[in-house]
Amino acid sequence: MQRNIFIVVLILLIFFVISFLTNILGPIIPDIVKSFSLSIGLAGFLPFAFFVAYGVMSIPAGLMVEKYGEKPVLLLAFLLAFFGALLFAIIPSFAIALSSLFLIGIGMAMLQVVINPLLRVAGGEEKFAFFSVLAQLFFGGASFLSPMLYSYLVLNVHSDNSGFLIETLNNLVPENLKWVSLYWVFAVIALLMVVVIALVKFPKVDLLEDERMDVGHSFKELVANKSVWLFFLGIFAYVGTEQGIANWISQFLQTYHSVDPATDGAAVISYFWGLLTVGCFLGLVLLKIFDSRKVLIFFTSGAILALAFALFGSKAVAMNAFPVTGFFASVMYSVIFSLALNSVPRHHGTFSGILCAGIAGGAVVPLIVGGLGELFGLQMAMLFLFVPLAYIFSIGIWARPLVNNDTITSIKDIF
């Protein structure tokens, strides 16, 4: 039992690291743009390189887990993340950045496939829901903290401050590329995870039917189902919206309101992820009271209004409205995913793999925003985000799940 508790803690740590490495792009994009003299359009390829890896690797990773087991896949995932971060840290250039982010993205996609079934076994099926929520708290906490680490490093590397970490980074990082220090930290974190995982004995995971990947008959049956593609586009739209906002917040605030990306810009992104995490818990309560489709419509409406205020309001309004969009985006992923699985009668494991491939929306939408920003300016380009938001809103109207979410009908249902 003690070993299983340790595995649960390790999985929560993995959730933390995934988020820590994934959601740092937004705060550092202005620095990368400045350091490499990039246009807005070229900068859009940075999140593209990272998130396209999910579209490439989600289904193959599921097959790898079934063939080789969880531990080898976890080790390979963190090794890829280590080499990706180290490559970027040693050779900081735009071309290397694209390769590095793709390697890290491949690793993160592999981790996402492994950890949920492993969490179910290690924590016990009866506590899986609780640990899943706790994992989301760790995920959100890392997204909240990583912009703060970025601010700390940029303000302290090559400054008068001293200490082992800062002095070590001073010797590794060029003075005009302080933000590269983040990737030295990421490389060390990924290497430490490799060491820890190598030393840990993992429990045997027997995949449930809903967790198995089948690229044969099941896959063919699913891709012939129109609902599968509609919900795939839902996940695509959500992740695209989330990353389209998060990745361009700091650049937008710097361009239109002269906000320093290393301080106030990073803080706004931190609050975006923080409120997204808070919203997840409120969403859990609301989903016990209301139909999930109504919750999705309400939260999407709030996100649309908050984004409009953020794009066209004053500096003070924008700095508060952007985090509020994170709050309203909080329930979208889980509601869309659950509506999707509840709308097909079988092959949920393969369907989950297809849906996870929709995370590639985080590659495409920020790239489109960057391309439009080249032509019309970033403010007008970010209006494109209303398109995926409108699609998410429509899901709340047309979704017809076979099973509705369980809601409280009397006080007895609470206990």
C-alpha cells in the first residue's frame, strides 16, 4: 500500500512537470520574438511545433504503452524532454527552438497517455475521481507558478544577486538571453524525473476496455461516425482557444499597453492559469446541479464576453479580463470530453486517443493568430478566437449524449 501511495505522489508530480513545461511558452514569446528578431507570424510556429506533437504521438503512444508497459514509455518521454530542453539551452536559436519544442511536445504527449490508467491502479478505482481532481490541482498549480519562475530568473540572472542557482546560470546563459535559463532548469527537472522513474518499481496495469487502443476495426467504426469528428473538433477548438489566448496574452499587453512581459505580463498569465484551476472546482459543483450542456453554454458565453473586454478595454480592464477568460474556459475540456464519451456506446479507449489527438488544436490556432497578426495586427488577429469559442458554444446546443451527467435531485443525493 505504501508503494502505491508513493506512485500516486509520483504521478501528481508528473502532472505538475507536464504543466510546468507546457504552459511556459506564453510568458516567454515576447522575449523570443525580441531575441531572434521574429515577426508575429514566425512566432506562431513556436506553439505549433510543441502542440502538433500531440496530433502525431497520442495514438502511437497508446500502442506503445500496451506493447512495452508504462515505465519504459515514461522513461523515454522524459529523456525526449531532457534532450529537447538541453538542445535549446545549449544552442538558443529559432530553428533549434522548433526542433526542441517538438521533442518536448512528443514527450509530454506520451506522458498524458500513460498517467491516467496508472493513477487509477495506484490510487484505487474507488478513489480515482478524487485523485483525478487532485491531479488537475497540481497541473493548474504548475501553470500558475511557471511564469513566476520565469520572472524570477529574468530579473536575477546576470544581476547583482548571488546564490548557487543564479551563479551557475550566469556561467551558462548569455547576458542578452536570460530567458534561456528556463530551459536549463527544465533540462535538470526532466533528468531528475528520469532518475526517479528508473529507480521506482511500478505496479502492473491491466488496461480497462475503455483505456485500450485499437487502430483496427474500432478505429474504422469510429472515424465513420460523424459525432466522433464533431467532438474531435470540440477538443481541437478548446485547446486552440486556451493556447491561442495564453500564448498571445503577454505579446498583446506589451504591444498595446506597454506592459513588461517579464513582470506584469507574466503575472497576468499566471493569474489566467490560476483562475482556470479555480474554475475547475466550481465547475465540479455546478455539474452536480445542472446539465453539463447548460454549464458549457454559460461558461462559453462568459469567456466570449471576457475576451471581448480584454481585446478592446483599457490596460486595467485587459489585465483583469484575460485571467477571467481562463476562469470561464475551465470546464470546457472536461465537459466536451465527457459529452463525447457519453455519445458513443463503445470503443471509448480508441475514442479517447482520437480526442487526445485534438490537442493539436493548440498548434494550429496560435499559428493562425500569428499569421493574421502579420496582416492585420495582433488585436484584430485575436478576434479569430471567437470562431472556436462559437463552435464550443454550439456543442452545448447540438450534443445529444446517450447518458446525461448525474445531477442532484434531492438532498439525499449529496450523501
